[in-house]
Amino acid sequence: MENKHTPVMIDEIISFIPKNKSINVIDATFGGGGYSKKILHNFKVSQLLAIDRDPISITLSCDIKAHYKNFTLVNDKFSNIDRIVEQSKIIDKKFDIIVYDLGTSSNQIDNSERGFSFSKKGPLDMRMGLTDKNAFDIINNYDEKNLANIIFKYGEERYSKKIAKEIVKNRKIKFISNTSQLSEIVKKCLPKKNFINKKIHPATKTFQALRIYINDELNELKKSLEKTIYLLNPNGLILVVSFQSLEDRIVK
């Protein structure tokens, strides 16, 4: 498959990586492999261990595997980072650099069948991999209060109660089965002044909330970061790119 994702903060991240020594690296959010490729190509890497819960990462890593023998990818949640390291064939299990680039990748968003995008019609899914929940079940079966709590807690959406009420009202008529339907329902709940002439789509926060809840992203991040401390070499660095305040608070 074609890799469409280019990390937006890659130059900022690599500016922290030392060039004067051999390093062990964990790319905890492999995605399309942008960080792994850049680091392997530009630095003295002893071993690079990449992690990604999305099964498409296996396919996207094939080219790197073919060119770099010091590269390993594990298809798993990064909350299991300690177990992944312990079970790896890497001899030196301490690392100089551990990188996280949080959120979704273009490979996930641009594939309408994954259901991450409010701008492309697709099934209500939003699973990144290795989770039992999906958006269709939540939208069509969770009660109004639970829906409102999810949208408010994980999307920081001030109109969460109104959106939840409208979702329940619409699903009584027929199942809400795709991203376009959900996007239109959310859009009707927000005052027009909130999104006219603004870059952010009115459904952004609701879709974010569902994605974070479905994939348990905040707990995954907290668990993983707590474990990374014990995997670092002296003077090692944990480098994190976060795009919204909920992640940012946990990182800080």
C-alpha cells in the first residue's frame, strides 16, 4: 500500500538527537515509518525498535526491513513497551531516544474505510488496532448520558449534551451507519457562528472524542510514558509530539 503520511514535526524532533555517538532508539508510534527512516539514515543507530498497534504498519515497514538489519517492528500497543523490549532480541535493552508522535496518521485518515474522517463517507469504525470497541456500536447503543460524557471528556466539546440528544433522536428513526451521517448530526447542533469562516470542522471534537475513547488513547499514553523512564540510558531523551491538550497534560 502507498504510504501517504509525512510527520509534520520531524525536523524539530531530530534536532534533539545526538550525532556524536551510537544510539539505541524506540520509535513508539511507527505510523508510516517517517521517523524510523530519517533516524536510521542520518544517525549512528545501533538498534531501532519500532512499535505500532495498527496492522498496516507491518506492510509499511517492509521497505525499511529490507534496507536496515538493525530495525525491528512489533505490532502491539505501546502501553506494552516494557514487555516488548524484554521479549525483543535486542541485547542492550536501554535506550538513548524514545519518540512518540501522537494522534492519527494520514494513512488512517485518508482511508475512508477506517472511519476516522468526518470529510469522507465511510463506516463508523475508528479502530486503530487491538481494540474491541467501534464507533458504530457506541453511537447506536450507548445511552444519552454516556454519549454526552464521552464527547465532553475526550473532545472538550461544550455542546456535548445537545449532540448526544440529537444522536439518540436520529438513531430512533434509523441506525447511524456512516461518518457522513454523524458529521451532519453534529453540525446541526453547533451555532453557525462557531464554524463559519473557521478552519476547524464542527464535528472535529466529537470525532476526536470517539477515537480517543475507542482506542483508550489517554490511558495507553499514561501507561507507556510511566514505563519509558526505566528504559532510558543516563541522559536519554523521551521526545513527544502532541496535538491536543488532553495528551499534552499527560506528557507534561
